[in-house]
Amino acid sequence: MFSIPNDASSIYGYLNGILNWFADKESESAGGVFGNKNLMQHVHNSFSEFVNEVKTDTQNFDEISIWQLLNDFFSKFKFPFSGEPVLGLQLMGFLETRVLDFKTVIITNVNEGVLPSDSFRNSFIPFSIRKSFKLPTFLNQDAIFAYHFYRLLQRAENIFLIYNTEVNSSSGGEMSRYILQIVYELRQKFPTTILLKHKLATQGISIFSDNAIVVNRNKVLTEKLVELFARQEDGGSLKRFSPSSINSFVYCPFKFYLHYVQGLREDETVEESMQANEFGNVFHKTLEQLYLPFLNAEINTDTTKKLIPEIGSAVSSAIKQEYDKSYVSEGENYLFEKVLEELVAKTINQDEAYAPFKLIALETEYSQWVDLGNKTVVKLFESLTALTKRME
């Protein structure tokens, strides 16, 4: 039941199965959950209605987007608890505690923004105008929360105020102002009556043994490198050194070993927006399309000025070549397009300052054999965006 789904389309069914299981267990229990017989059934029904409303519109969503949508749904879900005063643990809101006193009080989520709640209010009337005309503001709500909070603590002997220190989307990790008032104001006024203890509850940290992967440079590995990169009897080599492979070897030899010696590759993932490597590919293809008609010709300022109006269509054409029909010009992708157009325009402006010049080659490779000694010769290569010759 608790195997996490591998794709976005099965998330709804996965959660539906979990809620069904809890609903069945709830029906078998005499007291239900905290004395509420229909809690899980109510959650399950609300979830089913929510899924029916959004399932069609979220077919193309990825897993992260769907989980964020579901997290927003469950975080705003509310259920009115009810129970018997003498049965089990009583879960209450502040309004339900107005005429009751307890010996032991446990209050959870005592974080700023939760208790009291955020001051944001959906209203067309600004705060200054509401205050001038003595209309209710968030200050009134804060005062009500403060009254119920301190009234609840007034006759309690054991009080547990629990707050979350983790910074996330729903909490800034800051304790409520009420806790700060108790620590810095009430305790100073009643030092013998109010005894405070602060405890940080954390999950146990497991200590793992150091299982570092070590690849020793030995004769076998040296022979493997020579076999892959050195020039063979037929005049060729299995692999060549590129600038990126040399950087990888200098900064992280282990990464070089895994990628270029063992041939391991990162798993391909489908992203919603353009990635860095795709951005570079589109940039190079755009310049290639713009300059291809002028190959082996002289390029001057008149030529570069004619290219500026064609940048937009060239970027669109390059994107179609890179993505085929899977590309959608919306959101971040649209912003990337505009950034691409700006970068291409700046490149052409730099060429205009360099003009006149002759365009000799486009998107070509240059390679050179290098003798490392010990009868070992390797090939270095680099992909050149353009090869030009300055005209006097």
C-alpha cells in the first residue's frame, strides 16, 4: 500500500487506495478516530469530489505539480470534531474552550502566522480606511485569539506549547508571539509561579559507516585509458579528449572515470521548461540558420543589420528542430525565447563591430593529435561555432 507511484497519472489512485483502507479500518472501530465515526469517510468523499473536478485539467501535470496541488488541498481541509467529555482525548478549537478549564493543556502549531493567523484579509477596503471608520480589522481578530489563548492557560497546571522550527511553505519556523510574551514578560512578572522548560524534539540521526568508493590507479586502469584514448594502429582512437572531459578530469577524476571510462550516463528526465544544454543547442542552431546563407562570403555591417529582423523566426525554427512537437511557448519557455533573442542580437552586434570578415565555416570540429610521451598519442578536439577571417 505504501509503495510510492512511479508516474503522475497513478497518484490519485494511490491516495484513493490509502483513504479507502483507513475508511474500512474506521468502520471496524467502535469509537472511530478520536470519537468521530465518519472522519475518514468524510475525507475520502471530499477527496473524490476534488479529484473529479481537477483530474481532467491536470492530465499533463508532472508529479511535483500534482503533489503540490494535493498538499494545498489537504492543508486547507477542515472537519468539525465532536466527542464525549469523558471519552478519550478532546480536540477543540479556541472557541470551544471559552467556558472550560483543564488541568493539562496541549496546544500544537504555536507558530507565528498560525497562532495568531496571518493578517492577510480578502477585502476591497484598505486597512487604514477600516481603522478610520472603526470597522473590524485583523487587530480585532488578534485580540480575540490572545484572549482565548491566555484564558485557556489561566487555571491550567501543565501546559505544552508545541511549535515547528522547520522553515517550509506553511511555516517560517518562528515561535508565536504568545510564547515570546510568556518567556520575556509573564515569567519576569511571576518568577515563582511560571516555571518554563524548553525542549527540542528531533528525529534520531543514524550514523552510517564510511563506504567511500575508491578507484585506485593501477596497471589495469592505465591500460584501459590507453585502450580508450590512445591512437591505435589503424590511425584512429575509440575516444577523444574534449574541453569538458579535461575539466572533468581536473576537477573530479572520479566523475571522469564513471562517465568516460565506464560509460555511465545520467538518466534522461522530461522537464517542463528549457534546460541549460537545450538552451545552448537552440542558441547555436539559431546562429547557424542566420549565417548559413553567407558561408564563404564577406560579412559587413549591412549584412548584420539585415539579420536583426530575422532573429525571432530563426529562434522559433531552431526550437522546432530541438523539440519537434513537444514544445509549448508558455510560462518559463516564453521567457527563455525572449532571452535567446536578446543574446542572439548581442552576438550579431558584436559581429557588426568586428566586421568586415569572411565566414569560413559554421558548427565545425577541429582536432589535433598530441604526443604525451611513452609512445602515447591522444586526440584533442573542439566544436567551433564559427570560423572567420578578418578582412582588412
